[in-house]
Amino acid sequence: MAKKLAAFFSASGVTKQAAGKLAKQEGEDLFEIKPVQPYTKADPDWTNKKSRSTLEMTGKTISPFATSGGSGYGRSNKGLEPSAAGAKFNPGRMM
Ligand SMILES: Cc1cc2nc3c(=O)[nH]c(=O)nc-3n(C[C@H](O)[C@H](O)[C@H](O)COP(=O)(O)O)c2cc1C
């Protein structure tokens, strides 16, 4: 097991190929993030306002949660918010 991990998501296979090459070159383990419902060839069509990828990019609400040994959630949302511009963040919950 390598100490480095290359985690990737690829809808069409282009990124998958690149990640595979990089992981081999850098000696990293490879981990594919897979969608529950695989993408069809038509899904990533950004020229189609009704395609899956277009619809998936709009109106996201993120509901973060975390676990801890006793610390609270604190200001974690402030750190997360810049990573998802335009998304609505619900208050974080400790579980
Ligand atoms: C929804 C969507 C938006 C995209 N936007 C851009 C873009 O703004 N500029 C660009 O050069 N390529 C854009 N692309 C093309 C992809 O980044 C490119 O084809 C990439 O290699 C796809 O890799 P993957 O299918 O393996 O994830 C977009 C693709 C999709 C599906």
C-alpha cells in the first residue's frame, strides 16, 4: 500500500486515463469515485441545458456533518464555503 492516494472522478474516461498514468508515475494508490448511477455518453453534454451534468451543477445545498471526540463543529463552514461557490450551506451538525 502506497502512502499517497490519487482519488479521481471521471465521467467520460479522460480523467481516469490521466489519473492512472499519474498514479503509476508517482507510485500512488488509485481510487475511483464512482457515481451510483453511471454516466451515459449523453450525460456530460454541457451544451444541452437539460443534460444531467447541466442539471447537477445548479441549486446545490450542502449539509455538512462531522464526528469528534467532544469538540464542536465550530466555524468549519467558513472554511468549506469557498470550495463550493454558489451552493447553499446548511449549518454543520455533530453526530
Ligand atoms: C459540465 C461540464 C462542464 C465543462 N466545462 C468545461 C470548461 O469550462 N472548459 C473546458 O475546457 N472544458 C470543460 N468541460 C470538458 C471537460 O472538462 C473535459 O472533457 C474533461 O476531460 C472530462 O473528463 P472526464 O469526463 O474524465 O471527467 C466540461 C465538461 C462538462 C461535463
